[in-house]
Amino acid sequence: MRRGPVDVWDRMIEVLGSWRRIVLNGGIEGCDDMTEARQSTLAQVGVIVTRPEAQAQCLADLLEEQGARVLLFPTLKIETLGNSKLKQVVQDLDQYHHLIFTSVNAVENSLPMLESYWPQWPVKQEWYGVGDATATALEKYGIEPVVPPINKNSEGLLALRGLQLAGRERVCLFKGEAGRTLLQETLLQRGAELDEVICYRRVLAPKDSREQDRLKQFLQHQSTKFLIANSNESLDNFLLLAADQQYSLQELIVVAASERIGCHAQQSGFTKIAQAERAGDKSLLEAIREWCDNPRSSE
């Protein structure tokens, strides 16, 4: 039957009301149920987070919100290094063309001193953060850093136009002790006048008997178990700290924060690698989700 004008108006009101409910509910009908089902996929999952203690909680909270069981088991401890180089850089900060920070730890162990000397930052420098977390740490100090748009690593940073370097440009690199040397080597090859500020070191985080007992109980729990590996060193230290556990560590699924770490995990004997696109919390979570949806082995 053909609708009259009033019927058409009533129908429009019904449609608008439906769309309003969709918007308010965050999507199409059934979307809430889909979201809940998606979250429930981590209900039978256990995740070991090996990040240094001060940087682990946000990731742990995100995983627990999705239903996962989480064990904080830091394998690295950060030690601040006071050095004369940082004091010199503080005074000469406005003489540099590029200031590069390789990690959150590099920011947290250098910016407080820089800020105490410079209430207003010099304006001619370009500031860089290797990844999103490093950029966020810099932003807390009122800095707008340049970040690689895709590859959030040293390779991505070196691909930026600003770091192709035209002439003898002064570069200061804030970093930790040891680690990769790709940035230093490449910048020097490009003609940079490079200064390095080594402002922290990563050392093995010792574990007492209670922490070892918690790890043992966690490994014995009936669930799919993931091991977050944000660096080769964090993975190596976990193998060292867990050497006495009566458990086949090769049953763990390593969540590798980069392809380089994934390759190292395979070389260390792990056969199950969940490869994350980058080191950020959401990317690590997504790698776990993808594995739960499609378990596999590198063998």
C-alpha cells in the first residue's frame, strides 16, 4: 500500500531514530556483541611482559582489559648514567641542527637536565623520536618531534628527508649503552658532526625466590602463553632467568616487537613467533589477537 505524506514522515523519524541509536551505541546493531566476543578471545591467554618495570604497566593494563592474564616479569633494569658529555651538550644545545632520541629511556634520562638549563627550547633544531612512545615522551616536555611515518625504527628514521644531511651538520644522539650502531655509522657516512650522549644502561634484573615462584605458577596454568620481547636483550635475559623452570620454554609464543627480534627468537630456538608490526602497545596486542585467530609455527 502506498504511504501518504504523514506515513512517509513517520517512517523518516523511525529511520533517523535508528541511526541515532547506532551512533550512540558506537556502530551497527550487534557491534557491541561482536566487540565483546572479540575481547573474550584473550580470556584463555597468559602474557609475560618483560619490559623494565616503569614501562610495563600500560601494556599490562591494556592486556588485562581484554581479558588476558598478565605476569610482569621485567628482565631489564635501567640505570641512569651521569656523564660530562651531557653537561657539555646542555650548554651547546642551540648549536646542533638535529637532536635524536632513540628510546623513552633516552628521553627520561636526559630531558630533565636539558629542561633545567633551557626554560625555553632553542628554535632552530629539529627533534626526532625513533618511535611513537619516544615521541610521546618528548611531547610531555613541550617538544614536537619528527617521527618516521611507517617504519618506527632506526631504518625509518634514517629514511627521513631531514636526516639525509647537506654538508657538515651537527647531530646529537641520545641513547643507551651498547645497542645497535646503525644510526651512528650511517650519520657519520653522511658527513655529520656527531656527538653521542650515553645516558643510561640496561642491566639484568635479578629475581628473588618469590618472583621465580610466580613465574612457575604462571607457566603451569592451563592457557596459551605469550612472551613479549621488546629487544634481543630482554629475550636473552628471560632465557637466563627462567633456565631453572621445569617447563618447555619453546612452548611459549614470542611476541616480537620487530623482525630483527623475531629472527633472534628463531635463532634462540623458539619456533612460535607472533610478529608485531611495531613496538607499540596496540601493535603487540594485535599480534596476539592475530595469533589466537590463526595459530602457526615457524618450523
